[in-house]
Amino acid sequence: MSADHHDGCCPGHAERENIRVMMARRVLFLVGSAALMVLLFLYSLTIGAADLSISEVYRTVLNRYFPGVFEVSDRSETIVWSLRMPRVAIAAIAGVTLGMAGCVTQAILRNPLATPYTLGVSAGAGFGAAVGFIVGAGIFSGMAMVIGNSFIFALIPAFVILLASRRMGVTPETLILCGVAMAYIFGASNTLLQFFADDEALRSAVFWLVGDLTRASLWQVPYISVALVLFLGVSMYYAKDINIIKMGDDDAKGMGVDVERVKLIMVLSACLATATVICFTGAIGFICLLAPHISRLFIGGDERYLIPASGLFGACLLLAADIVAKTAVAPVLLPVGAITALLGGPMLIYLLLRRRRDCCR
């Protein structure tokens, strides 16, 4: 009797134990990533060419919220709030947005190499920026011209995907190939523009294509913050549907999910959020690819946890890359996009060699 009871209860007990262990890992990873992001954020604020002590930096930050409590100089106010804070804040917000965008795109297209960059968003933004730097044409003037151009041209791949997705029988592989084709088109157009550019315009265009945070300003923070909040809301609202879609389109439709609608909303949301980020930062790559894959190793494939985890870890990656960019050959500031590429390149090679196409299922 007891043996039968033991045999009947053990499998259920083991399953509950596995669930508890997985939930503990998820919570630990989410909390750990959030804590690491905060620590990297605070540490990055103390790094710069100007000679400011750690206590002076934090007093300057707190003085903004508690005026008169701390005595700070105008010099430290300018350095912290005009130079360092915008760069670090945008690195954190951009990292969260890019990490989430990569996670959603990989899940929806069921391809471990799919990202908004793969769909041509960065190539379109790069061409728009090149038009601003080299041709000097745009709907705005000054630096806003480059930002406006890059955002508008980044939307072109999104609308091509919108049109393609309306055709019956279009597969995720077809959408990715459309993105690759658009990347080639924009890349070739960009090369032709650079061929006729003067040295200064060429340098600016190439530097933008690498991706950097030196142009960060506090006025940019609300724009990418709004894009992040909206994208997070949409992603978490459809997270359960995304989990079902990963089982297969036919199964998802059988469970009542409007597959085409969810796919379209999520891919367009990811592309729009990414376009908003890179029009300010340039084409900082590989965060979209690295953050979801690393997060998935720790917490599994449940999108309800994987989406925020990818965002938090994406912020950690970009903040860490920015710290390396500021300290590697200080006081020279390296382009942070080059640092993320050095991290992401080996990961991409690893994924291609392993061909783990089932890692998103």
C-alpha cells in the first residue's frame, strides 16, 4: 500500500520541485540582473576624463533631487548632468529596449538569429543618417536632421514587413530574407553616398554606423523612455500568446490565438522601438542577439519572464560595454558599438556552427 502510494506521489512531487527550482532561478536571475544594472549604472557615472571623486559625483546626483542639502560646484553639475548622466541613462534604456526587441523577434520568427537588425532596421537607419551627413538633406535641420532621417528610413523595413506579412503563406524565413535583402540595398546605397563624400562627412557617417553614445543628451531620454514603456506593455500583454505561437502556428490557431495579428503587432513594435533607439545612438549591434540567448540559458523559454530578463541583461551588457569603451584607452572614448561587436561576433559564430535552431522553441 505504502509502496503504491510512494510510486504515485513521487512523479508529482518531483515535478513540483522542478517548478520551484525553475521559479527560484528566474527570480534570482531577474533580481540579480536588475541589481547588476544598478551597480553598473552607478559605477559608470564615476568614470570620465574629468577628475571628480566618487563622493562628489553622487553628491551632485543627489543635489538635483534634494537641493541645498549638498554643496556642489557648477563644474561638477555640468560634468555629471550634461556629459555623464545622459550617456549612462541612454545606455541603460537602450540596452533594455534592444534586449527585449531581440527576444520578441527571435520568438515570433522562431529563429535564434532573428533580430530587428536582421530585418534591415539598422541598415535603413544608417542610410538615413548618411543622407543627413553627406547630402545634407532632411525634413529637419542640424543634428535633428540626422536623427529624423535615420528614424524615417528605419521605418521602411518595418513597412515592407507589414506589406509582406499581408500576403498569404509568408513564412518567418521569407520575412528574414526580405530584411537581409533590404540591408543589402541600403548598404549598397550607403556605399555609393560615401564614395562621393568629403572627408569630414564620411568620418561622421562611418562613426554613426559603428554606434556610439557620445551624442547622448538628456532631452533624448523621454523619447526612448516612452518607446520602452509602450514596447514593454505590448510585449507583456502578448507574452502568453507568444509562448503559444512558439508551439507552432496551427496549434496556436487551434487554441484561439490570432497568429497573424500577434506576429504583425510584435514584429512592428520591436522594429519601431529599435528604430527609436538607434536614431539617437547609431547602430549599436549584437545586444539584440546576445541578451536573449544568455538569459534563456538561465531561465528557460517562457516569454513572460524571458522578455523582461532579456531587457535587464541587455542593459547590463551595454553598460558594461560602455565602461570598457571609456576605460580601455582613456581618456579616448572608443565607439561602444565596436565593443558590443567584439562581444557579439564570437557568439554569432558559435550559433552558426552549432545551428541550434530549436533554442527558441
